[in-house]
Amino acid sequence: MVFLSLMEIEKGIHADLKSLKFSHEEVSSLVEFIDSTGVTNGRVSLVEFVRALTPHEVLTALQKAMMREVLKRVWMGRPRLLTWLARHDPDHVNRVPTKVFREGIEELNKHFQQQGRSLLSDTQVNAICEIASGSSRDVGYTAFLNSLHIADTGIR
């Protein structure tokens, strides 16, 4: 996954948005805010950055494109993933920490490998986790998996 540092974001703002006169402290606050929208870890992922600064319509279109290409693999493995996640949900609340959800996706990837199917890349796994978590610390896995469906988008 690609991460942006405070220095990179500050340099980009000063180079590309010269009309905005942000101090170092203001940029630092912006970076802290963006980091807090996902997993607060002192780093800003490219996905967190785009999610925080992209207009809603563009973000929605981007997510739909990602869902068509990346999430169809999750849809194919949803029964296995649901079973794995349910075993890791001791309170049966249909929610697991994002870290546990990621482990479930990685287990699904191992299954793909055993079947000789192409694997999800680390970038794809990270994107799936970002989409499923909505930048929160946990994933409502049943609702997420139920939201996946196949749609025929072919031209007739």
C-alpha cells in the first residue's frame, strides 16, 4: 500500500495549491484528521487521502469501478469468508475488527492459491478492507457480504 508522509502532503499543498497559505501546523492537523478517518496509525494511505479530499460523486464512481473489478473475487469466495469470519466473531454481532477481516481475506486468498486461481494483490486486499470498513476500525461483515451481487454490465 502507498502511504503519504506529512512532508509529502505539505510539499504538494505548497507546490500545487499556492493560493492556500497553510502553515505547517495546519497541514499537520489536516494529516491527523485524514489519518483519523481510517485506522489511526500515524500514516495516511493513498486511499484515506483520496477518500478525504475527493468530491463524493467522483469517489462513488471510483468505488463502483473497484467493486466491479476487485470485489467480484470476494463475491466468489463469500461462503468461505462468511464461515471464517463468523468463527472469529465470538459475540455473534456480525462485526469484526478490520484486522480480523483482513486476515479473513488473506485466508480466502490462500484458498484461491490452493485452487490454482490468481491471487488478490496486497493492494487489492488493502482496497477491499478499506471499502468494507468504510475507514472505521471494524467491519459489519454480514452487511458487507450481502451487499455484493452480480450485475450484467455487458452491451447487448
